[in-house]
Amino acid sequence: MLVNDAGGKRFAKIQAGVNRRGVSNQLGFSIIEFMIAVLLGIVLTSGVISVYIESKRNYSYDDEVARLQENGRYAINLVRNELTQAGYWGGRLDTIPSAAVTTDCVSAGNWALQIGDPVDLIDTFAILLNTVKGEDISNCLDATEIQLGTDIISVKRTAGQATLKNGDFPTGVIAADTSQWYLRVEDYGKTVSWVYLNNSGSIPSAEATAGSGYDYWEYYAKVFYIRNFAETSGDGIPTLAVESLKGDDMATDAMVRGVEDMQIEFGIDAGEDDTPDQYKNTPTAADLERVVSARIYLLLRSEIELPGYTNTKIYTLGGKVLPAKNDGFMRKVYSTTVQMRNAIPPGA
């Protein structure tokens, strides 16, 4: 009995130990362990969030850089092509008579169809819409919509290729555009006139016959300026816009969003050797009669402010220096120089 009693006590002690260990194994984390786990979780979560935010910021940055490059190249090529062809009248070098349109940029006179000023300028727009050559073009531009301190240029020209040449349409062209003005050359160049093909009009069949001696050159009159909005007034997105002759009226088109400034410097040929002797950002009317080249400067701006980005850069557009704006918009300057061999009007 004693032996058995002693064995029972030993068994009871062993069982009690097992029970205590079992209870101990079922206990949760201590406060310290819990706090450490929470802290580690916060650190890991913060790391993931930081990586996400940085990735999103880099994506936005790269996206804006790509958009700036695309818009900048398109805008600079657009203005360059217009200035390159300014004053081209289908190969004509003689005087072409003016004509009237229903709605012109000037309140009196025949500005749109007058070739005496193939290129004109408003330098550093402030309030008035008077060009260097003395034209008030407020009839087709709203001064309240123009970005202050930017240049405004007007360009007049015909297309580089005739729509109809000696009665023939070029390859790929089957008819003239309607609601379009044309420089009409007849009798192999002896007579020149303006012709407006409205919605119901077309080139007469007798003239659109091979060997007829008639040429038709599509005509353009455009005013390029920086508008202080893109789609709706107050949206704050500066935009390269153009007011152009369409049909018998002037109409506005928004061309490139994010163009914040435009500055033009003209190369003046004083020696009559087709070489610029100096560049002027404030040319006179007499200077514009001797223009043979131009330097174009465009300042492009992102459409949105980038989080965490501050623009502290100073930008130079020819003779104009823009101080740092210290905002969140990314900017880039695009520039090029173009030859303007056709800009000197006939008889100049």
C-alpha cells in the first residue's frame, strides 16, 4: 500500500506538471511582444506605401515629361512650318490685288486677303492688339483671352503645292476644298485673282481640264497667340491657339495645350544679300520688310502640378528671361531657327 501510495503521488505530480505546461502553451503574446509585432507591421506597411507613392510620383513625372516632349515638338514644328512658308504666293513674285471677306481681323480694309504684310507681330502683348505694321486686329482676337507678355504673330501664305496645276489635280487629289479661299492664276500666269469656293461651289470643269492654263493655290491667313485657357475660360491651362481664315470668316482653334510663352526674334537683312545682319525681338515695320529668318522660342508647361516637385529654374527665351516661379509645374524651352526666303513682299 505504501508503495502504491507513493507511486500514485508521483503520478499526480507528473500529471500536474503536464497540465501546467499545457496551460502555459495556450497563453497569447505578452504586451511587449504585441507592441513589437504592431511596430514591425507599421514599418512594413509604411515601406510599402512609400514605394507605392514614389512609384506613382515617378510615373506622373515620366508621363508629364513625355507629354511635354510630344507637345513641344509638335508646337515648334507647327510655328516653324508656317514661318518658313510665310509670303509664298504659289511662286508668284508680282503684286496680287487684295479682296474683302465678310469678317476680317481689322474693322476696315482687306487685311485677310492683302499680301503686303505676309508676316506681322505684336511684341510682348500687354493690352492693345496693334501690330508692328499698324494693324488693329482686335476684330478677331479677344484681349482678355491672351496670355500677357507673350508674342503674337500673323502669317499669310498659299500652300506649298497647287490644288490644280494647269488644269490637273496632283496625285491623290480629286477636288478642291469647299469653304476655302484660293489664289487663282489663269492664262498661264497673266491674270491673278482671289476665288472663294463656298459649300456649293467647285472649280469650273473648263478650268479643271488638263492644259487649261489655270492654277489654284489654297490660301491661309493665320494669327498665332497664347491663350490663357485650353477648353473653358478659367481652366488655367495656357494653350497655343490660332485664329485663321475659314471660308468667309475668322475662326479659332486650340492647337497645343501647355504652351505658356512664345517669343519670336526676326533676322533682318540690311545688306540685301539674303543673310541676317542682326536679330531683333522688337522689330520695326521697316525691319519686317527685310526679314529673312526667325528664331522661335516656346515655353511648355505641364498641365498639372506634380506632388513634391518645386520648379526653381530660370528660363531664357531669347532676350526674355523668366524668373523662377517656385510652383509645382514642370517646364521646358523649345527653340529653333528658320529661313524665311519668301517673307519679303513683292517690290520691297
